Amino acid sequence: MDFKQIEGFVRVAELGSFTKAAQLLGTTQPALSRQVRLLEVELRQNLLVRNGRGAVPTEAGLKLLGHGRGILHQVARAHEDLGRVRGALAGRVAIGLPPSLSRVLAVPLTRAFRAQLPEAKLSISEGLSAQMQDWLVEGRLDIAVLYNTGPTPELDISPLADEDLFLVQARQPGLAEDPPPGPIPLAEVAKLALVIPTRPNAVRSHVEAEMAAIGCRMNVALEIDGVGAILDLVADGAGAALLSRNAVSSSVRPSAYQVRAVCDPPLRTRLCLAVSASRPTTLTQQTTLELIRRTMEA
């Protein structure tokens, strides 16, 4: 069996699509299809059921999928072991970050990664928590930082940090920055027109649940994904937003916004580190997980 054939089959089986797997592997769909077909011919087994919606592993394909993931992991470990002979860990690590955190974490994390893992390669993607969970399962990400994610059979989750959400409003012209405005009860926030991400968004789901717990409903003025777009709309007077302090402080014009704490109850979300439960983490990935924790604490 050829390594590229195994890798191609595993990615198709995980993504359920030859087209998506080809994009991930940097090849063409016909070339990938030929590789998988050659593997099926050699093994004398149909590994995938091809249909109009994609590709699904057969019983034989599911068995090979488990072996294939192990083979890919061992090859990655071999690269790492050879890298340690040269005195460095190697390999590629794909990380997913929520947009509100990416602006403040990406640069210091990249610096720490390059300093400690000069032989390794880093890829950072932005995405919503629900989207990044799918990317972890599909193999597009090795590590993701997620909001308010509970344990699932597909993912290994560990807590990273708690983060407060603040009410963000446009600062009125001529309004002095001091003294800062006091906390606002969540029941009062529910009366305000809010610019909020679309479902499924972990932060939105958390806010809706907290409001429901006190007998309130969110007043949604606009639904839009993207921290930058939300802040632009807030500055333009479209409504208020509920965001972390980091999201505001890392914006282009943080002075354009008034930030108030929320109380009764406070809005606090949990950031978690997530990896795939079906693919063991390599030493390079384990080192990266520790770098993320240290960078968050800095």
C-alpha cells in the first residue's frame, strides 16, 4: 500500500467528499479518486460507497480507516523522532481560533511557536466554535480553542480560561472616558437592540440561555458573523453588542466604544482546548497545546 493512497482514503472518509479532501491535500479530485481506486483494487475491497452527496466508508472502509489513522500518526511521530535527532520537533500543526481571540493571541502564539519549534510549521484559521468542531473531526484542524463546549465522543475537551462578556455601545461624541460607566443588569441588556452573531454561535447560545433563566428574551436588531463587522455596526449606531474586552481593545478604534460590565447575573463564557478523540496528539501538538496555555496566561 502506498502512503499517499492511505492518506487520501483517510481524508475522503473523514470529510465525506473527494472534492473537499483534494482541496485539503492540494491535489485534484480525479487524481485522488484514482489513488483510492488503486488502493481498493490492491485490497480487493470496496472501501467507499460513492453517491451524489459524497462518499461513505463501507464496513471494510471503516476498518481501514482505523488502521489508516494509526499509520498517519506513526509517520508523523517518525518525522518528530528524526527531527529530535537534529535537536528540534518537526511537523505541521493546524490551530483554530475564534475571531475575538485570534486578534490578541495569534501574534504572541506565533512568536512563541517559532522560538520553541523552529523546525515545525504553524497554520492558524479563524472560525466559529460549531464550525471548528467539524474541522477537528474532519482532520482540517489539530487543535481548536472553543467557547462553551461540552464533552463529546468525537473530541477531547479541557478548560483553558474563563472570559467575561461586556456590553459594547457606541461612545457618544464628547463623552468623557472617565469615570467608566457602572455595571448594567442583564434584564436591562435584554431591552436593548443587539447586534449578535447568527446561530449556531456558542456565545449567542450562552447569552440566550442566561436571559431565559431570568425570564427575558434577546432583542435582536441585526444578525451578523464576524467581530469586526459587529463592531463597525455598533459604531454606526445599529445597536449594542456583547463581546469580550479583548475583542474591543484589539479593534481598529477601541476609543469609539463604551464598555460596561454585565451583572445580575454576570455573563461569563468558558474557553476550552479541543483535539480530536480519534487521532492521538503528536509531541509537536502537545508542545503547542502547552504554548497556547502559557500564552493565554501571559
